[in-house]
Amino acid sequence: MGKCNCFDETLEAMKAHIIEKLPEGVVDFEASWEGHSFILSDRDHVPVNPQINYTYRKIKKDKTPAANLSKGQVKVFCSYCPFCGREIGEDSK
Ligand SMILES: [Zn+2]
């Protein structure tokens, strides 16, 4: 099984579905996946992966907590396509 285009195909299908529900004559319609990432490598991947957001408070030099929260995020790469179930990267094994 080669790479799939499930995310592109699903987006196109959903666009058609959304457009039907919009008022007639709207302009500049755009739709995109939340969290769509362009990964600059040939490594097999799906374009949208779950993301974990985290926050924490740094401790200042005087040992008291900082006023502002620090934020970070990390993406967890899918092992399988959530639409067709193919295993990601199986061609490269
Ligand atoms: Zn797929």
C-alpha cells in the first residue's frame, strides 16, 4: 500500500459539504485542517497529528514562581492513518 491522500480527499469532500451550507454568493471561502503541518522531509507521515499543549511556571532566581506561565507544545506522530488505517512508513521498512 502506498501513501494515501486521505487528508486531502477528506478536506475536499468536507469543503463541498460546507459550501452547500453557506449563504449563496459568499466570497473568499477557505478551509484547512487545524494543526496542519508541512514537514520538510520525505519521511512518510500524515499531515495532521495530535498535539499536546503544556504549561509550567518557572522558578525565578529568588526561588519564587514566575508571574507568567511558560507554554510549550509537542506533536505526537500518528502510527496509522486515521481514515484508511494504513501503517505510516510501512513502505520504508
Ligand atoms: Zn489514509
